[in-house]
Amino acid sequence: MEKTQILVIGRHPEILATVVRLVNNNPHWNATGCLSDEEAIAAFPTQDFKVVLMGGGVDERSEGKLNEYFYNRNPNIKVVQHFGGGSGLLSAEIFEALNK
């Protein structure tokens, strides 16, 4: 079974690394972490991402630019805001997005 690809965008390296690790704890998911808009835009076409997880620190301007880019390339992409709250909340947010 192929893993569900999840793009994680955050601005704080330590937090991003933690979120990527937590996502990858699920054997059915594979997270790719990006610290900048440019990194995220470059990574997006390299895999069949099902979910984009935007963390705290991504400002409104970046969020708007990224959402436009992602939805123009994949109208079915699920974009989720994640501001923390532990691994249980993180998993719930991803499961909810995947089941929409």
C-alpha cells in the first residue's frame, strides 16, 4: 500500500522537524517538511500530495499565495491549518482532511 503524501510547511525548524516526525509515526503517511514558500512550491510537483499542513508562523500573505498555487495545480488538495496541540490533534486534523 502506498503511503499518503503530506506536505508540511512551517517557519520554525525545530517545530517543523517535530511535526514531520509525528506525521511519519503513522505507518500510512509520509511527510515532507518545508521552511519557505519557495521550498514548498518546489516540492509540491515532486510527489502526489493529498494534504498540505500549514503550521504557525505562515503569514496571511504566504498562506494566500501558497493556497492559490496548490489549488491551481490540484483542486482536490486538502489544506489544513495546524497551530499545535499535540500529536492527537495533529492526527485528527489529517484524518478529517483525508475523509472530506
